[in-house]
Amino acid sequence: MSSTSPVGTNEFSKPAASELDLSAVTWKTTSFTGGNDNCFEFGRAGEWIVVRDTFRREDAPQVYSKGELKALIDGAIAGDLDYLLA
């Protein structure tokens, strides 16, 4: 496991979106759009969480583990990403 990988992930075993069966994914759209109707959609493909842009549904979604998304959310709550919104 890479020392830069979030806890509980193995970057070498994470599949590409093209390797997952996305036909059965139930997509959930975020409720906040910032007034521009630009949303993200989240879904589950087996043990993986997939994320796509509603304006680019034809593009392959990004694939994340639960640990990776937890690290992102925890960091956002802690203020680690505030500089992106400044």
C-alpha cells in the first residue's frame, strides 16, 4: 500500500469505472447546486462508490473506496479544504 493512500485503500487494486458493472447503479443527485444546476451524482457499484458530473453523464465516473470518501468528508469538516472556497 502506498504511504499516500488513505487508510483502508489500495490504489493498485482499485478498478477503473470501465471494469465495474454500472448498469445496476442507482444514482443519487446532490441537492445543492449553487444556483447553476451543476450537480454531482453518487452511486454504489459493489464495494465501490462512483461519482459523476450531471453535465457529463456519458463520461466514466470516478471510483472511490469508502475510506477515501470518508477522508475527504472528514477533511472538509475539519476545514482542510476551506482554501478552495476562498
